Amino acid sequence: MRPALPVTAPRAAVVIDAAETRDCLRTSVGRAGLGDGALPGAVEDPTLLAELAQVPADVRRTARAAGLEPVLAALLRAQVTGQDPRSIEVVAMRLQVVMRISSLEIELAALLFEADCTGDQMEAALLELDRQAGKQELALTIASIAVGALAGLGAGLWDVQGTESKGPAVLGIAGGVATAALGGAAFVPRRGRVVYAHGRNLFVPVLSGRDPQRLYPTFVFRMLTAPAVPGEVTPRDELLGEWQRIVDEAIPASRRALAREILHGEGGVYDGALLDVRERMYNALESQLNAFDRDLEALYRFFGRVLDDRAPVPSGAPT
């Protein structure tokens, strides 16, 4: 394993195609005018905060991450004050809710595609390593059988000549040793090497708690770094714990520092075990992102009650 990309790929190494990696990226990456737009922050107006007291904590957290907390508070205020739902102000807020949630669903789906596509690349590389290992095992097994057969045949022909030489016995022993060595080598796991460049590393913002390069949509990163209920751990904390468990289970303690340097960097030379670790870490990330889909659904249902001019369900009540 090496924490840097080699000038030339090692012999028999699997190279993850950089062009295919670029094809996995969200279409907005690096394109002017298609970047992630800024979202409004949390409500600070005391009069609007009072309207949010009845909103369940998990729904309010999703609304805040989506930049819809001010709109939610304003709609609840309009409902309480009896403002005409057909007024321009209320209709504009209703349209903003629908458009914002739809755009967030698309952003989340695009990020999930990027993570899933990247994971598929790693799975393909692991399958190629398995194919190479199987090919090597078959070659060594055939060689072991051939050496054993030739040694036995040679020793038999020598012995048939009726000489008093110890040559047949020596040849038989040598053939047995060679056969055993080749047979044993066939069962030794082939580590394999994979050259993998990942300059756009989705692990880095999660590790640092900051995302200045906007690798994640603003909504998603807010969801990662905010607890579902005040005082509890964040999804980011849960994800970091899961990643640590994956690394600790698969990588010996003496190699973990090097493994993390490669995983958290811009690429390098992986062995099969470390690439499997990275693929499992991506699976954990995908699971967390899929959970945000459920949060968006809960937000959409809550807004549905508000937009239907129905009183919101108090926090803790069944939906």
C-alpha cells in the first residue's frame, strides 16, 4: 500500500479508470452556474420562533437544513392569523416549499448516484482481483500436478533401468517437495494491487466537519452535522464511528495509520483488503444518505398538513 499515485502502474495492478470516475460525478460539479445555491439559515425572529414550538424536533431540523424554517414559521403564522390562503404572499410561499423540496430530492438523488457509481467501480476492481487470484491458483495447481507427474514418471523410468543409483529416490523426493511447494503456494491469498486516484474524496468533509469545496449539497451537509434531536449525536458522529469500526476490523493495528492516510487522501496504491474497506465505508455513507430521504418525506408530509390548512400534529403525536 502506498499513499501516493505511482508514475507508472505496477505490473499486474488493477487501475481504476479516472475517466469512469469522472462519469460518476454529479453533473453540476465544476460547471459555472450549476453550483449549490445558498440556503436561508435558522429562524431568529422571536415572534416566528413561537410558531415553531409545536413542530416536531426532527421535522424542524430537516426544515432548517432545507432552508425552509422561515417559510414554515411564516405559513404557520398565516394560518393562525387567518390570512387568505389565496393571497400572493401565501401562494408564493407554497410554491417555494414545493420547488425547494423537489430540488433537494434531486440533489440528494444525484449525490446517491455518485456514491453508488463510485462503489460499483470498487466492486468491479475487487472482482478483477478475485479473477486474477483464481487464475493464479489454477496455474499453480496445474503446475503442481504436472511437476508431480513428471517427477514420478522420471523416477519410475530411472528405476526400471535396474541401476543401484539413489537417483530415483532423490528425484522422487525433489518432485514431492516441488509439488508440495506449488500446492501450498496455490492456497496463499494473493494480495493484489489497485491504483486508485480519488481527488474528489467524499470522506474528507465528514472527517473534518467542514465542506469548503461543496462536495456535498448544503442541505445534505447540514443534515449530516445536525442531531435529529437536540443533545443527541449527529449522523456524522454515527458515520465516523461506523467507519472506524470497519477499519479496525479489517486492518491490523500496525497498518491502520497508513491505511487511513490512503483512505483520506487523493489516491494511492491499495491492496484488496483496503479497497474492500473503502467500498464498505461507501456503503455506510449511502445508508446514511438514504436515511435523509425518509426525513424529507416526513417534512413533505408535515408541510402537506400545513398547506391543506390543517392544524399541525403536536410533537410526539402519531402521524
